[in-house]
Amino acid sequence: MEHILRPIYQERASQANTLGVLMIDKKQNEMTVTDTFDTVMLILVKEAEKPVFIKHYTYSEKKAALHIVTEKQLRDWIILGNNKRIFEWIYNGRVVFDRNDFIFTLKKELKEFPISERKKKMGLEFSKLIKRYMDGKAFFEDKHYLDAYNDVVHSLHHLARLAVIENGFHPEVTVWSQVKQIEPEIYKLYIELVNSDEAIEKRLELLFLASEFLIHSRMRTSVSHLLEILKEKDYWTFNELMEKEELVIYSVDLGMLLEYLMDKHLIEEVNVLTKSPGVYHRYYKVLEKN
């Protein structure tokens, strides 16, 4: 049936702005990869008015989706990890057009996973992990056990993704299958949390104890990207950090991460007197020993 869809993507491929075209076909028992569509046409472009444009089609009692995505949006997805299907599409999609080996080079980059990109993704996952972990702990201490459970499940997921990245791989849709092979200890924690017959309070208590070490042991490598940036100046205001292009990915989780790193003595606050007596500007810097 591809001949029916060919005119649609061929028209795009003929445009100079188009970098590559991939076809992703629905596989049996894997409908989520294509959002139940029989075929997804992924067209990567250099620039566009909108970072993502999607159009749906029906043909011969089947359905297809056209996704036009800019290179910048694609790379944001790869760093942020908030579109897990994109890895499946790039890895397993059929390349029907590839201008100047753009898709070939992209696949090579994903496979090699350069250390600079790895550091960014580790920092991002660690910041999300700390936010969820600290929120879960606060709920637990207030005896809001179901809310704590929700945050802890999410924190374990970020810990799992962090472990995968640390081992040089991109977290994929089936991240727990990856973790089972790479970091069985984290997988075991997750299974014990969701399958245990213990009371929820007891499960959470044991998990907080066990995961503390797993988090702390990954702390320094996970925040190396952030510390390298902090070392560029003697000290920073929080707003300066929020506006730093390389730190935009941390978003709302940055504040909690800074507090956590101060508690762990990796960074410290610097107080500078304001015009108001007894009120200080709060700055952040890396501790000398780090």
C-alpha cells in the first residue's frame, strides 16, 4: 500500500528544506509505537513556522499520520526524552529519503551517544529524580502514603533512565527491560515496591532506605554538567542560572536540585547584603573542594 502514500512524502522530499523521510509501519502487538496508525510518515526539516505539524489520512480502510518535525525540535526531544517514540522511529523506521546522509549521521550519533550529550541527559534525569524523591519523602512524612507512592514510582523511573544513560544507552519505551539487564538492583526495587504484600507504609519506608544509596552513588557523575557551568563564574543568582541556555532543560526542577546539592556539600550559598537591613541576596557557587 506504500504506493498510495508515496506522492505525499515525495512532494516533501523534493523540497530543499527537507532533511530526511522515514516510514514507520505498525507492528502486531506494538500499536502504541504508531499511536494505532497503520503507517507514520516522519519528515524531518531544517526549519518551519511550527516545530511540529501533524496531518492524518485514511486510505483503503487504513489510517496514516504525517509528522513534519524541525531539526531543533527533534534534538530537543532527544535531550529531554519527552517523546520516547522518536527513538523507535529513528532506529527502526525505513529510510525513504536521506539528504546528505542526515539520518545516517543521526543514527550514528545516537548509537555513539557522545559524553557531552550524556552529561546533559544525566543532569536532567537526576534533577527530575531528586524533585520526585524529595516530594515523595515529604508526603511520606506527612502520612500521605498514596501521594508518596506516586512520586516514588516516578523517582524510580527516573533512576532507571539515569542508569541506562550512565551505561551509554538512550532510555527507550521499554526502559524496564533495559534496566533489568543493566541494573538489576533498581529493577528489583521497583518490583518489590509494586508487587509486595507489605503495607504501603512499610514498602515506602524500605524503599527510601534502599534508594538513598543508589541516588547518592550517582550524584557526582550526574551533576557534573551543572557543576562545570557553575564553575564558569565565582557565583550566580538563581535567575542567571535559569536564563543560562545550557540549563534551560532543568526548568522548574533546578531549585530543588540546588537545595539538594547544598545539603550534600557540593555547592554553597553566598549572601550579599541588600539595601534592606538584615536581608541578603542569595547566590550559588561550587564549594572549593569540588
